[in-house]
Amino acid sequence: MSFSMSEQIFAAHQGGELSVEPKQTVHNSVDLARIYTPGVAEVCSAIHREPDKAHTLTIKKNTVAVISDGTSVLGLGDIGPYAAAPVMEGKAMLFKQLAGVDAFPICLDTTDTEEIIRTIQRISPIFGGINLEDISSPRCFEIERRLADLLDIPVFHDDQHGTAIVVLAGLFNALKVAGKQIDQIRVVVNGIGAAGMAICRMLLRAGVTRLVPVDREGAIVLGGRYSQPMWQWLAERPEVEAIPGLLKEVIRDADVFIGVSRGGVLTADDVQYMAPGSIVFAMANPDPEIAPEEALPYVQVFATGRSDYPNQINNALVFPGIFRGALDCRASSINEEMKLAAAYAIASAIPDAELSPVNIVPAVLDREVVARVRVAVIRAAVSSGQARVMPVDLMDGVS
């Protein structure tokens, strides 16, 4: 009997995608006394005397909370915490399979910013890191910022920073293919929400000098006045262009288009007037800003967020390795230096000799990516003062 793809998908999710397995087995009363009472009291007392020992004597050492309120799920939008759970479970599974990180999905039945912050703060003692996921903009900015200030463990909003890191990694390699330099290109970013804003920040940090952020009402321009604080921050950056216009106008002569908006906002007529050797990352899901078939006759490198086309720009290239590195060096946060290091590490997973218009990002399941990102993140954490311990395997190789 054959099953349809839909039937196979639902079968794979029956009972969820995760389970909890013990690392030790209790066979007798001696084991019980050692693992639970009365022996566990010694461990509790040791942690009470020295709270820092929680990082070595509990699951905190290797556990990340994957937290969402279900307000901005994939291409589905505000579908609530129950419907968001399969996404969080899938992400936790990738954490474990790719990086050996024990991640647990937590879906909160509230959209109140203060309640979310308080809840995460209160459950944080058992976790070594917090991965925020699928929380709508602009609340996600404040939630992440406030938690980063309150907690002494890494807080990482993957929709923002994971997306920005993998976009930058892909761009590094796409520029090599196109023969362009990052400080000489003109970049249009369409969709200035959580992901778009983080992408803009990363581009500026990486050296982009001509940036055109665009939202539904048109370009955000240098010297403009905006009620959205993040847009206002962009309007004060000297690298942002001062010329207004709608997307179809400002994309002319652009070297790079990065879309994190909605499907079908571009046509072949739009991209054919980009600069020669143009690069298009059309990452709206499920439908990209322009279909590959329309764009490819006019662009040199094309990427999407989909797995059924070449050059998939996927956050799964980022979060396993970046948290593996942050946990292993007990980083107090994931800062800009660590993010940029992760982007370079992902890009480096493809040797220059193997780069091509259809091969600018490594495969999602390539375990070498996790290893490269881990080491790069630890090195950046050490050099920027975020690391609190040094992994044994890197003691002689990190300065």
C-alpha cells in the first residue's frame, strides 16, 4: 500500500517529534539512592552553596528552550501556541540531531510582552540558552532586548539573527561568484520587519556602504522621520540612501536584492534592470518574491528559502552551531562578533573552487557546518569577552 505525501507527513508527527530519554538506568535500590533520594541531596546542597555548579551538575549545561507565542509562524502568521508546537518540536529535533543540544519546545499561551518576559525569566534557571522563535514584530525586539539584559545566558531570536547570519553567509559566496566586493555594492532589502531589520544591521556591520531598506510604503530614506523605532534607526545611518521610491523604482541598478516580505512583489521586468551580475535572494515563504523561472534569465545568482530549489537560505545552518559554541564556552550572550564569525564560518564550508551560481550555501544537514560555526563562535566569544570557560578541545587553539 502506498501513502500520499500528506499521509506520510501526518504519520511522522503522530505523538509529536520528541521524547525524553534518561541518561542512566535505575536497576536497584543502590542506583535509586544514588540518582534520587537520599544521594541527590548532596548535589542539591553543592549547588545551593555554589550556584555556578548548576552548569555542570544539571541539564542546564546542554539545554536550550525553544520558545514561541505562535504569532508569526513560518508563512502561516498568527496561528497560536497549539498550532505552533510542531514547528518548535521540529527545531528541537534539529538541535539534537545536528549539534547534540537538548532543546525543549515551549509554546506560551499569551501575547503580552511583559508576561512573556516574566515567564521566560522565571523558567530560565534550568536552561543554558533561550531560542526565541516565531514572535511577531515589533514585540520581538523588546522581548529579546529585555531578556538579554535580565539573563546571564544567551538569548537569540532566530527569525532575526539566524536569518541575517545565513543571508550574509550566502551573500559572501554569491559576491565571489559575481566578482563583486561587499563595500562596493548597492543592496535593496525588502520587508523591514524582524528578519529584514536584522539583515540590514548585519549588512552594515559586514561593510555594505549603499543600503536601501524598503517596506510596503516604499524606501526608508536617510533623514526621514518614522514612528517605528527600528526604521528611525535605519534613517539615521549614513549608508542608507536618501532617494525615496517604491520597490520597483529603487531596485533599478541594484547589485543585490534580499526579500523577506511576500510572494510575487517582483517581476522579470523589475530584475532585468538591476546591475549586471545581479544577485537575488527571494526568501518569502511559501512563495518567493519572484519565481526562479522568471528571474534566472536576468540574474547571476538566485536563492530562496525553499528546499526544492538550489541555494536554500535556511536558518538550520545557523542555530545548531551557534548554540553549540555558546553552550560549550558558557557565553553570557551571543553578540555581534559571534554572529559575524558564524556567517564567515558557514560561507567557508564551501571551498572557493566549488562555488557556482547554484552552490553558494552548504547543505542543511552538513555536519561540518556545525563544527565550523562552533569553533568560530567560541573564538569570537573569547576575543570579545563573552566566554566564561574554555572547551578542553580548544585550549591550545584559541587565543
